[in-house]
Amino acid sequence: MCILEIFLDSACPLEIMEGLKTGFISGVTTNPSLLAHMKERDNIWTFLRSLCTETLPHPISIEVMCEDEAEMMEQSQKICRLGSNVVVKLPLTLAGLNVCRFLVSEGIQVNVTLCFSVHQALLAAKAGATYISPFVGRLEDYGENGWNLISEMRQIFDRYQFRSKILAASMRCSRHVVQAALAGADVATMPAKVFQELFHHPLTEKGLSLFKEAYQNLSF
Ligand code: G3P
């Protein structure tokens, strides 16, 4: 049976360690913007290598930082050597999909990112992507429906038996995680703040303090 996997969208070693400790996180996604926020890191490749080691055995997506196909191919090989749990993250462009097809044929896991439409998703699935990342939050910011995108992907992938996993990305709040699950995503990747939100409800906090008060009035 399929379950919704929870990935952490972060390049912060501390956040990743804390998340993994909970036992609910089964993978990590990074992107150039998240890496750019890590001001205190050393050389980027040394930093990425240690992130891969820290997340083992869970998959960690690391994105290429170029658009040219030949350069992307070269950078992908370098990313692959960072660790056995690496998933190469490629943009949804013709060049990205060509590199995707090649890497998948070599047994390398690929996450095709920046997916905003069903027709783009269909091409990524045909290129054999391991994961496809629709950015639902950005679509919602743009006034479009990200949840229809996921449910249409689900219908098409099921009909044609595409094995690519739908990785709902760009989650803004806990409700987005529920909507991703309802729409049929395989994975939801979220920032640490959204992951923390999943544990809370004001009535749980209130109920706890009422029970604590009652407990203190009990005599044993
Ligand atoms: O990792 C990709 C994605 O989750 C980015 O999210 O918040 O920059 O739209 P965001």
C-alpha cells in the first residue's frame, strides 16, 4: 500500500538532524535558494558531501546549477559522486529531460523540478524521472490551482502505470500537506516550520493543560 512520505525541504544541517530524529522524515530536498541561505558553510561541494552523509540512508535531492545540457551532464556526474543516497535534481526543460533520460538509464535517481503543468509532468514521466516536483505553493501564489495539477498527474500516472513519484513541493502550511495527500501525491516536501505545524492544534495544547490541572487535583 502507498503512503504519503514526508520530506524536509532544507539545506540546514541542524534542521535536517532534528527532523530525522522524529522518525517521520524519509528524505530531504535542497535547492540553490536554500543553499544560498547557508552563509556559514565552507566550500559548496564539501558542504553538500557532509549533508549527504548526515541524511544517509534517506534520499537527498541536490540540484544542478546550470542550464546547458553538456554542463548539466558534467555537474550531474559530480553530484552523483557525493553519496549513495543522492537524487540528482534537474529542471523541467528539454536539456533537463535529456539528462534525466540518460541518468535514469544508468540507474541514477532523478528529481525533475519546477513542474507547473500536467503536460510538463507527462514529459518528465516519459523521461523516466524517479520523482517529479510540482510547485503547488508557487502556483497558488500565482492564483492557479496546484491541487488539480496533482490529482490530474495522479490519474494519468495510474492510467499509464508511470512509476515516477509525485513529490508535492513548495508547501506553505499544514493545510497544503493535507491537500497534497487528498490529491494523491506520493511525497510532500516541506520546510521545517510547516513540518512542526503538523504536530500542533490549539485544542490539543488547551486539552493538555486542562488534563494537567485535573491531574494535580487528584489524590492518590
Ligand atoms: O524545493 C523546492 C520548493 O519546495 C521550493 O519552495 O517555497 O521556494 O516555493 P518555495
